[in-house]
Amino acid sequence: MAMKNKFIKIKLISQKSGFTFIETLIYLAIVGLVVVGLVSFALSISGTQNKNYAVQEAQVNARIAIDIISQRIKASSGVNIGASVFGSDPGVLSLSMADAGKNPTIINLNQDDGTLQITEGASAPVALTSNKVKVTNLVFTNLGHVNKRRNIGVDITVAYNADNSDIYFNYSESLHTAVSIRK
């Protein structure tokens, strides 16, 4: 019996707990792969969020601009053909308004920063687009008369004003519409 107890003690002493060097390397490799995967996933989500922000900003500004231009054309009493620039970029649209305080209403681009602006009468120009975007294309087209109404085509392209070369922020939205003067 004494021999058996001695053998058990020797066996217990020779068994060491802990990790070998190989086990530690495998553990570190697995943890490293998981961390790299999580970081990659987080960067992907961040990039998608940036792209969605740029898309939303360009779309909202393009839609608001085209809506305001359409409203002004519909409310006008005519087009000042000589003061307007049709068929080329950047276009200028000069509208005759019944309200003397808003006559003429001029829609054009600020050449310094690509901001779409409207000037009503003698008032100062008001920006129709935010400073986060710039209008890269603005073309007005004189579509002539249909049913005794003058029709104006509007083509506009609004791009997100990306200060860096990050591909997630590169986005532009182009819209086209035709509007009739109602009066």
C-alpha cells in the first residue's frame, strides 16, 4: 500500500497545470481573428452610415430646390427671356411676378461655391441649397408654348460637398422636371 501512495504522489507532482506555448499561440491567433473581424464590421457600418448621410443630404437638397423652383415658375406671370440663360450650364431663370416686391425673381447659381440661390425683387439672394452640397449642373430649357402656356424645363444635379476623397461621401442626385406658368 505504501508503494501505491508513493506512485500517486509522484504522478500528481509530475502533472503541471497551465498552457503550453503552442496553446497560447493558438489562443492568441483566435482572439486576433475575432478582433479583426469585429473592427472590420464596425468600419463597414461606419462607411455605410457615411454613404447614407451623403445620399440623404443630396436628395433632400435636390428635391427642395426643384420644388421651390417649380413653385416660383407656377406663380410667375411670365419669363424674362432676355435676362434668362437657356440650354447651358449654369442656367439663369428670370421670372416676371405680379407682386412688384418680388419682380423680377431670379434663380441662378452662386459661382463661388455652387450654391443655388433665388433673388426676389431688390432683396438679397437667398440660398436654396445648404453648404453641405453644391449644384454641379443647372440647366433651364425654354420648352415654348403648349395650350397657350409657357413651359420651362429644369435639369439640376446636386452633389454632396465632400471635403475629402472618401468614396463613401461621393454622391450626386440629378432631377428633371417641366413646369408650366399658370397665369
